[in-house]
Amino acid sequence: MSRSLPPPRLQAGTWDLARAMLLLAIAWIGPQALAQDTPVISGAIGFIDHTNGGTTSLQPVIAPVAVIPIGSHFLVESRADIREVIVPEGGDGAYEGQFYPTLQYLQLDYLVNSKLTITAGRFLTPFQTYNEALTPIWIRTFPDTPLIFPIGTRTAGSSDGGMVRGDLVSKPGWQLNYAAFFSANSSVEQFQAGRATGLRTGVFFPSKRLEIGVSYERFLQGQNSNSAGAYLWWEPWRFPLQVRSEYAHGPEGQGYWIEALYRLSQVGGPNSWIGRLQPGFRMQQVFRTSGSPSDFLPAHNTNQPDFGLNYFFPHEIRLSASYSRRFTTPVDGNIWNVALTYRFLFPALPGGRQW
């Protein structure tokens, strides 16, 4: 179960508004899309069994993604996370379900060139890398997001406003990328966001498959506050290892996470039964400097090792399991997760070529 901010309860009028906006966009660009590239529907469906401290929740999830090209320079993108959280009710063995739909982003991209893309709408806050790259249920190894995830992404990881991004410098040996954004304050259901601005920049070395970078965010509501962080990703050419890490510092605390995943594809080939296995380990710590009921960090200093295992079946089906041990005050605890996901991808309209 994700530790990101709990999505707000749905109000029918708001969801109808978001759906109507998307349908209007599709209707407007439909003829142009058929003449250019075909819109694509992607995403995943999944089921998560989450046990924390002896309490189990069951979560059926669907996470659809829509990608709609408009000519050669415009792109509409949207992703939702729609899940039912089923938890025990009382001690009689009965369960109660709560419905949590979340519109994670709905944005229009203007692709100027490789150095500049301009985005407007609701987008994933580009603070660090986890939020944009690893939150989808078909990608993440551990269903729980890192403990430091709320630092820099306190409004559920999404912002409403504008963003620019691209490759500022591109050389054969290295590339300098950037993403800068401004978000307005919004309390509208499904479009909640805080007033903030920020910047992320990183250097990628293609020959080493290594990227290092830094992030900064200025939160412009209430008592203005700063958040900063650094990240490192490494995927060596010679063996199927993935190393990812982040450090973040905010007004209420700081911490880090580092994970390593190794696909056993070098043993018997990627399609052998053992080659489909991918064990992983993540270590994370949080150090509190002050307390706040609204920062969504652990209430106390916390150490947590996570052990995970993925198995990749044919046809984009993946089975994941993880175990975490949380060491904190006043009580330590165990966290168990089992997740089954299916990734889908198909053109949204007949004809044309798939984008």
C-alpha cells in the first residue's frame, strides 16, 4: 500500500468535470489524431495484498494512461489511479471497502525541440525522480513508496500550473537535463495542489548509464519552506543491475533511500524460469527535526530495510512480493506485500499507426 498522501474521497460532480474535459479533448483532436498518430491507452490492472502490523487490506487497482498526440508538436497525457481499499471492520470477520479514485495528471505538452518542452495543466511534481519514474504500479518493486516521498511532493505528488523541461546541453559523453515548474494553490477535488515553485537538474553519462542530479522546491503557502535533495541512478551495461537512490531534506526532517535490483537473466537466459526472477533490496532512514501533523513523514526517527522479489511472467504479467521491517519508536513492526499486475497497451482509435 502506497505511503503517498491518501487520495481524497470522490465527489461525483468533480469526477464528471475531469472526465468531460478529457472527452472534449479527445473529440477535438480525434480527426487530427487519425491523420497523424493514433492515441494510445496504456496502464495496468493489479491486486495488492498489504499487511501492516497484523492488519490486512486488499486493494484492486486500475491505473489507466492516455497518450494523445496532436500533430508533431502537441501531446495530451493523462493518468489516473482508481482503487478500492478493503479493510476489516470490527472483529466479526467482515470487511469494508472504500473507493479512492485519483487523477494524477492531465496535461498538455508543447514539444518545441529537444531542449524545451512546455507543459500546462496538472502534472507530476518534478522533485527528485521517484515521483515521475517509479510510482506506476507496473514499475515499482515495492508497493510502499519511500518514507521520504512526502518531502517536496506534499500535495499528493501532483501540481497545477506550468512546467518547462528538456536537455539543456547534449554532448556525446554527457547530457545536462532540467525541469522547472510553478504550481498554483487549488482546493478543487481531484485537482488539489499547493502553491510552489522548484527546479530539478541532472547530468547523464550515456557510456556509464549513470545519472546524478539535485532538486529544489520552495513551498509558498503559510510559513514558506524549502526542500532540497539529490539523487543517483546507475544501470551498468554488462549486467542487469539497477541501483537507485535519493536523499531529501525538508523543514520537518530528512532521510534517504537506496535500492538495488538484479534480474537473473544471465542464468539460463531472460526467458528461463530463473531468468524471470528479480530480487531486490531497499534501505531507508528518516530523521525527524520537528513534528507536524500534516507533513506525512513518520512521526519518529525510522529505519526500514525492504526485501523484494519480482517474477516476470509472459504477456506483461508480474508477481511481486516484499517484506519490510520498520524500526521506530514506540513499536517496531512488520510489513508484508503481495502484488499481481498486468500491463496493457492498445491504440484508442482504429486506423492510423500506433504512436
